[in-house]
Amino acid sequence: MIGPLLRLTLRGITDLRLHPFAQLLTLMAVAMVTLLTGLILLGVHNLDQELLKSRGRVEFQIYWKNGVEPAQVNAEWETIRAMDHLNAFKTFTPANALAELAASLGKTGDFSRLADDNPLPYSGLAAFAVPPEAQREGWAAALLSTLKELPGVDKVNYAPFQADLAQGWRTLTRTVIWPVLGFLGLVVALVVHNTIKLSLLTRMDEVEILALVGASPAYIRWPLLIGGLIQGILGAGLGIGLLAATHSAVADALNFPPFLIQLQFLPLSQLLILGGAVTFVSVLSSWVAVK
């Protein structure tokens, strides 16, 4: 059983030489589609990373009432630090806030006369990561209410659009990007399917003779399926290689102020999924062609 299967597999590999020009065009088409798909995934991956680092969170600017006792403020700061999904919490005493304001204004920011009569309140900047439950309506509003209910808090400001940005990005990927990737998969299927059909048309006499002498359908189809498998593996490998070369050339394209973004390459799991998906589509389209 293993011997005939091995011979048929080797035959499928050697049959790739029968139509070298058509096979080369198919290989390049599969590689280009793999490259284009990989570029889209690369963009999605890096946007996801940037979203998780900065925009996938909501920030609250919190101001305490004038005249509130420092002990009460410290206690409420500890309450905030204990809240779920808190990423960062930067606090300012009135003296710190006045110093920050003076430093930001440079030479014109001389507020030494206000040292004994500081009008600025205690304040804080709390950044919360957007959790999965943020998909339900009202997560940020509920958090805003919780912060406002602290006894010493005077007011809380935040940008509402930040809480919805992560969910908006997920919706965009579902409605736009994945259909595009599906279309590219269809292109791979059509290219490989047409190449296998061409091979069948030029070998129709051979196929009919094999059928007349009693060859089983599996005996006839297996070499053709192997050809589709090899096309998928080689095309996916070449496309991923081109993707790596492209990434190496543009990795630092945005690594300058004010962006300072180092483009990351796709993780191994996504590369395996990309290569496996292209190979699977190639084999599936070959199966449809030989059927």
C-alpha cells in the first residue's frame, strides 16, 4: 500500500514539469496572493498592537474639591488603585500640579507668588484598559459614575470615544478586512483550479486510457492532488519569504517622532495559519478540478 502511494506521490511531483510555464505562473500568482494577504494581516496585527498599547483604554481626568483633607484624598487614591482594569494612575498634589504648569510654560511660568495660596486642587489621571465587557453599552459611563461618587471628588472628565474605539476596530475587521481576505482566498482557488484543469485537458487521452484499463479514480487523481499541494506549499513559502523581505525593508518606516512605531512581523502562529490556509485552498481547488 505504501509503495504504490509513494510512487503516485513522486509521479505527481514529476508531472509538474509537464507545463513549466503554466506552473510557474500559478506559483507566482499564489505567492503574490499570499504576499498581499500577509501585508493585510501585518497591518491588522500592528494596528492591534498599537490599539492595545494606547488607544485600547479610556482615561479619566479627576479633580478633587478645594479644601479636602490630604488624608481623605490619599484614601480615595488607594481606592482608585484597587479598581479592576486600571492601567496607570498618575496623581498630582496642588504643589505638583503648579510645578507641572510652570514647567510647561517655560520662562513665563513663574508662579512662586502662589506658593502660599495655591488655587489648584488635588487631581489625578487614571487610565483603564478596555476589557471585553466594554462591548456592552454603558461600561465607561458606569465607571464614570463610580469615580464621581467618591466623596472628595469634584468633577471627572473623559473622552467618550476612547471607550468605543476597540469595539469599533473589531467591527471594522469583521465587516471589511475578513471579506477581503476571503476574496483573496477565492483568487488562489481559481488560479490553482484553472492550472489543474489545464493539466487535465492536455492529458485527457492518458486519463481515458487509465480508466479503460481499470485504474481506480484515486490512482488517477492522487498525482494531480499532489501537484496542487506542492503548488500551495511552494507558493505560500515564497509569499511568506517576500513578506519577510518587505517587512525588513519597512520595519522602521514609522520609527521617528511623533510616531515612534516599530512595525512588528507576524507571530509564528499567524504565519502557520496563513501558509496552511493557502495550501488547503490549493488542495481543495485541485480536488474540485479533478472531480
